[in-house]
Amino acid sequence: MSDEADALATDQRWMLAALDEAVRAAAAGEVPVGCVLVSAEGVELARAHNLREALEDPTAHAEVLAMRAAATALGTWRLEAVTAYVTLEPCVMCAGALVNARIGRVVYGCDDPKAGAVASLYRVGEDARLNHRYPVRGGVEAAACAEVLRAFFRARRKGSALTGG
């Protein structure tokens, strides 16, 4: 296998772990986004899923929660040699937090045409005006990531129609 094929296989494996987190979020009634942070040596540092509803916290996105846990585990806020695997393209808040954490790399599943800030609407991780930049790979397990989101919102709409809410 080539280096690029190996890298893609690694990215797919970790994205499936992030998808497990997204499924956990959906089961808890949270928007199904999952994130896993992995060291350059291939060691999982942290994983999280959205908890905005449970924590009543608008910043409790999967990426932010995972970065907090990884920073605690590593004893530093600098996550320079860390890859973030996230099922949905990060929003502006998360893309900025990834810059501030000095994240090494971001891999995401499906695009977010309404709020995506690393490819769709903005390219925060590539902005030369910022003090840190990170490479981005999108579209890893995109269909599976998008389907988890579609199924969640389809079920919510169906539930709203049934309850009249």
C-alpha cells in the first residue's frame, strides 16, 4: 500500500470511531456530531460528542469537549501533534478553537454548507492572517457521517409532526 493509501485507511479507521461518538450523541437526543483526537503516534487522546442540550452550554460541541479532555490528558493546551477527527465540518467557533489549540491536522466527514468553517463557508485553518494554520482533509466516510445526521433530523421532524410540536 502507498503512503497515501495508508494515511487514508488510518483516517477512515479513526473517523469510524468518531462516528461511534456521533451515534451516542443521537441516542442522547443531541445533534449527532462526534470527535476523536489522536496523537502523531496513533494513540487516542480523547473522544467526545455534542452535549449542548445535556450541559445547557452553547460551547459544548464535540470538538471543544474533546480538546479540553486531550489538553488535560497531555498537560498542555498546545495540541500541535494531534489530529482531530470530526464527523461534521467544524463550525466557526470550533475552527477557531482548533487554531487556538494549535491543532496539527483536521479530518472531517461531511461538509456543512450552512455553517462549515474549514472548507464550505470559510477556510479558517488555512487563513494566513492567523497565528496558526492546520491542514484539512474532508470527505472521509462522508456518506456515513451525513446519514447519521439525516436520520436524526428525519426522526425529529417525524416526532414533531406526531406531537404537533
